[in-house]
Amino acid sequence: MPLLYRKQGHTGILTLSGTAALAEYQNALRAVKYSDNNTDTPTTGNRTVKFQVSDGVVFSGEFDATL
């Protein structure tokens, strides 16, 4: 099964699922980018993205990345 994704627009939550290889998950997470679609007054500066993983039963703690 390929790597599947679902994004909830109102929350910004991105869910990855499937039985893809670990490297495919790593590549997908490394490709996460922030985009501010407000062209009139875009927000500048760094953004913090929180990552959390689960095996379907147990959730990890949150991991932060600055973009």
C-alpha cells in the first residue's frame, strides 16, 4: 500500500498513513513547508511545526521543527 495523506484545512493537521517504507515517511515529513496565502499582509518569520507519530494504538510525544 502506498503512502496516503489527508490534510484538514481548517486545522492544518496532516495525517500520513499506509504501509509505505520508513524512508517514504521520512521524505514526506522532510518535505513539509509552511505557506501563508495572505498576499496582502503575509506573516514573516519562522514557524514551528509539531510532529506526532502513532502506530495506531500509542502516540509519541510531540516533536518540534522550525521552518
